[in-house]
Amino acid sequence: MKFSIKTDHPEKQRSDVLVLGVYDSLKVAYDKPILSISTINYIASILKHGDMSGKAGSSLILYNVPGIKIPKILLIGLGKEKELDGKKYCAAVRAMIYALKKMDVKTISSYIQIAPVIESDIAWNIEHFINEVMDASYEFAELKTINKKTKKTFDFLVNVDKKNQKVAEAALKKSFALAKGIELTKTLGNLPPNICTPTYLGKKAQEIGKEHGMKIDVLDQKQIEKLKMGSFLGVAKGSRQPPKFIILQHNKGKKTQKPIILVGKGITFDAGGISIKPAGDMDEMKYDMCGAASVLGTFETIGLLNLPMNVIGIIPTCENLPDGLAVKPGDILTSMSGQTIEVLNTDAEGRLILCDALTYAERFNPEVVIDIATLTGACVIALGHHASALYSNDDKLAKDLESAGQISMDRVWRMPLWEDYQSQLDSNFADMANIGGRAGGSITAACFLSRFAKKYKWAHLDIAGTAWKSGKAKGATGRPVGLLTQYILNKIY
């Protein structure tokens, strides 16, 4: 996809199709008139025939409209004018893409982004226009050899008023970088686990680091053993794929600036270990590395934007498989922190690799640490697939993440992290158990992690319900790259 900001009048532009938004009142959407009276009247006369309702997502193609040199006009319904919020706007942009895919067009002159959206501005409109276009156009077909479709690409002329040109160009740069980060995250998640191994993730991190001038370390098993990460290594024992511990450093801020640390769970396939999962839908456990993928996607974005911040990514990555050497229920592991953990369920492995990463993060004296993980099925039961669960030991950090989620439309919902739940992790034989029972499963998982994050401000994002979709639309979503990027941007601007 190509995008460029334009300030031309639609009656002077040349492209294959002109895209306009239309309300359910059949009024063309704009913040000030962009068409001549005769053209508006002509479009209105066509719409009176009832071929288009103007309801959100509806569409109609007009040909050879008087006063317009562009041969086709695509009208996209926006619904009620006073109810055009961010969600409806994004849905309209997606409807535009679905309509364009059916048309024989290449260059698109779009004005849908100038429709006034509730509590937004032109920068927000353009950012979400580009992100929705890129998301709706994404296809994972790298491994198909039969009936492989040629991916359809478009050149978008994104039109704004001249006074908004600089703002729009900045929004384009930001949103395109974000879209590339989300695209990388989705592709990593969608790759099969026989390709996307811990070693593969390590190589991908090295590519990102080299491309953007970041410091990169990929530690092997011997180096991990020297760090005494017994909890992480306990999970990795059941696999023939060697574990990796990845550290990415984007050091573009002031030397005195404490870093933001992002920690991503990187289980490249989760069979559950000895506590093996049911066979149904087990293929989706390739998505158990989406936390790691979101960290790499965020680093791709901040690298493209060359943000003046110090940001560190930490990714513990391995497989969780059953084997003669695999950790067993009843085993006790010693974490890097020295705390001992009784493993009651080997399928609660994400917290076992994250806890050592959280301890490792202490050495960087961070401003904040945010871990991202497809951690619990209990989170999906609690919140479904709309919001990621947020836990934090710091109210300001939690509010900042909530705010970033609202702006990016990559929302979170804060969950309790009360001391009352900690006793569910009591063990007769170790400092703690790795599970706390079915009740409040997502909460007790966060409580477990909180025991390793006491020396800094910390937040945990459980993305088990938001990192991928099942069914016909099966695939990684790229969340929460938008949230994480917006959080970092909010720290700068």
C-alpha cells in the first residue's frame, strides 16, 4: 500500500476512483464544502432513488458524475451524522476496502477521512484510516502454493485541507510505522511453529536491531544457565528446540532517562507439557508467542519512527512440550530471584518464564516494566475478546495505559490485584505454587508475577483474548502494538 497526503480539490484530481462518506440523511460528509453545488445536487438526485441507505457500512458506486474527472465515485455509508464515533468511522474505512477489492482500480482519491468524528481531529482520522486500510488488507499467504491469490494493493491519495497538511503528514508517518509493526506482529503469530521457533525469533530480533541501530543480545542455553534462570529453563527442558533469551535496546533518549521495559512471553508452541492440552484447537497454541511478537512489532515501529526514548525489550522464548526430561507436576524450580516454585500444573508455564525475565529487568533500573502475555484462558472467560486485562502495582501507570488504549482503540480493562488473592498461591513445599485454582485464574496468575516485580513500577497485560481470532477469520490481530506504541508516544509528546 502507498499513501500520500494531498490538498487538491476533488474536481481537479485524477485517479481511478473518488471515495466520499455519506450520512444516513444522504448528505455527503465533510467539514466544509468540497464539491460544487451542481455535483452535490447530482449525487443527491441519484441517492433519492434509494439505491443506498447511508447506513454505516453501506456502499454505492456512481459512474461519470458531472463535474468530476474521476470516472468512478465510491460512496460509503457513515450512519447518523451526530453519532459518527471512532468505532463507526473505522468500520466505514473497512467497508471501503472490502468494496475496493471488488473493483478494478489502483489509485484511490479518498475524502472519507475529513468526515468529523466525535472527539477526534484530522490526525486521529488519518492515523486510523491508514491502520484500518492496512489491517483490512492484510493477508497471510506466504506458505500457499495452490490457489494463491495475488495481493491487491492500492495507491491512496489522502486528502486534507491545506491548513492541516503538516499535521496530516506527521500522522501518516506515525500510522504507517505503526501499521508495519502490527503487520510484523501478525505475521510472526501466523507463522507455523515448525518455522517460528525460539531461534527464528532470535534471528528476527537481530534483523530489527541491525536495521534500526539497536543493541541486541540473544542468549543461548549456557548463558541462561549462568544467569540461574531455573524457572525459565524448567519449562524449556521438554523441547528439543533450544531456548533463547532476547534483549533489544533502543537507546535514543537521554543517558539520564530511565528505560521503559517491555517483556514479551515467547512460548512458540504450547502443548501444555506433561499437563497436556486437549487436541481440539491445539494448533492455535502457536499464538502463545504473541506477547513476544508484540514486543518485536513495537520495536519495529519505534525504530521506524526513531523515537527519542530509551526502550528495552526482553523476550524469554522456548517451547512447552511433553518429554522424558520435561518438568513434572510436583517438581520445584528455583527462579533467578531465588524464590522457589512448586509446579502444580505444567500448562501454567508462561508465568514461569516471565518471572525470570522480570527479575532480569531489575538490572536496568527501569522507569516502568510492562509484560505482555497470552497468559490465561480465565482472562478470556472474564473479558471475552474485546479488551486485554490490565494489572498494575502503580495507579499512574495503569491510568496511562488505559488512556493509551482509548486513543489507539486497543483497549484494556483494569483488574484487581488485591492481597486477598495471594494466599491462593500458598504451597506446603515451596515459596509458592504456580497456580491458585480455577477461581480468579487470571488474577492469581498476575499475583504470581507481582512477586517478581516489587522493585519497580510494573504492569501486566493478559492478551489471551485479544492476540488472535479463531474460526473463519483465524489469525493474529497484532494487538497490543497500537496500545504500547501510543503509551510510548504519550511519554514523549
